[in-house]
Amino acid sequence: MNQSNTNKAPIPANVRVMIALVATPTLMVIGMLFYTLFFTGWQYVSISMIIFSLLGFFAYYVVIVGKLPSLRRKTSGTERG
């Protein structure tokens, strides 16, 4: 088995449900970020809003897709090693 097949296994459904439950409060932060952007302006957006919103987006991406994103570049051609 090579390195590219190790990230193909999906996350079990019960783990995805737990991630969704734990990440549910970030939905309120995401909503607060959009409210702040549209009604008070981007000057009032705090760094904590941005960080927690990114964590929420990442968590729900994992919940919906079912696997972690692969961050490595795919190599074309022959494998080394």
C-alpha cells in the first residue's frame, strides 16, 4: 500500500456526528461574522471571529465530505522508493 491510499479511508459516521455536535457553536460565530461584515463593516471583525469561523468551516467540510482534505500534491509518473 502506498502513501496516497492512506488518506482514502472515510471517517466513520459516529465520529462525524460527534464532530458536527462539537462544531455546532461555531455556526453562531459564522453568523456573527457575516452580520458584522454586512451591517457594521469589516473594521469591526475580530481575529477570533475569523479563526473560529475557519475552524467551523473546516469541521463541517470534514462532516460533509467524510474524510480529511489531502494537502499533499499528487505526483504524476513513477513512485520513488
